[in-house]
Amino acid sequence: MDHLAKVGVILMVAEILFNQLKPVSLLLAGLLVTLAMIDFTSFRLPNSLNICLGISGLCCASPLSFATLSDRFLGVILGGGILAIAALAYRRLKNAHGLGGGDTKLLAAGGAWVSWQGIPTVLMIGASTAAIYGIVLAVLAGRDPRVERVPFGTFLCLGIWMTWLNGPLAG
């Protein structure tokens, strides 16, 4: 994981420098890399970092963002709401936890950066890359992919970063 994290940091910094984004993107990159690494190694997303991500998104993202402050507030509500509903539905259907509370808080905080318009893009990138990772991991280990545990927050971080850099996918 250490080598993968280093490559990720190098790619993020290179993207910032070549696209001439403001230094606030370094703050986002640092928070996302930290959250992704913690989730990847421990399946945890600390509340303190999720709160920092959300507050910094509401305070810092406006000069660089494609969205207004009200759009970003709606991103917080929509991001957290979608995953909270999904987690509740899964728990009721399967009588088991399928999504951690940190993932819900992470997507809510990410919504402060990418707005409500970016939430579908973040989810598409995060869910598809997490599914690919889980399937490959399970196949390589000879396990059933349907029960493979995946650090979803790590892949949500990727989705937030890609959406921040490129904006939401056109609908």
C-alpha cells in the first residue's frame, strides 16, 4: 500500500501543477489521501477528518468550484442522505451492516467540494472502482466476490478527487 499511496500523491500533485489549480486543491488532495489510506488499512474513516473535509469544502472550494455555496450545501445533504438511505435499506433487507457510517459522512463532506451535481459522478466512480477491486481481490484469493469486504471510502476519495478536477459528468 505504501508504494500505491506514494504514486497517488505524485499523480495528484502533478495534476494540480499541470492544471494550474489553486493550492486549496493540495488541501483536498492531502485530506483525501489520508482518508483513503486510513480506510484502506483499517476500514475506518475518522470523524475528525470527515468534518475537516466538509468544513474546508464549504469554506475553500467556492473560488475554484463550478457550484455555488447553496449547491455545495445541498451536496452535503444529498451525499449523506443517499448513503444513509442505502445503508438503512441494506440493513433492513439483509439484517447486517453493508456500509459503514464513515462512508456516509465522507460522501456528505465530499459534497461540500463537488456539490449536489457531482454526487452521482462520485458514486459512479467510487462504486465501479470498488466493485472492480473487490472482484479482482476475491478472484485472486479464490473467494466469493459477493462477500468480499472492500474499503469503500478509499474509492469514494478517488471519485471526489476526479470530480473535483474534472467536474460532474454531463447528464
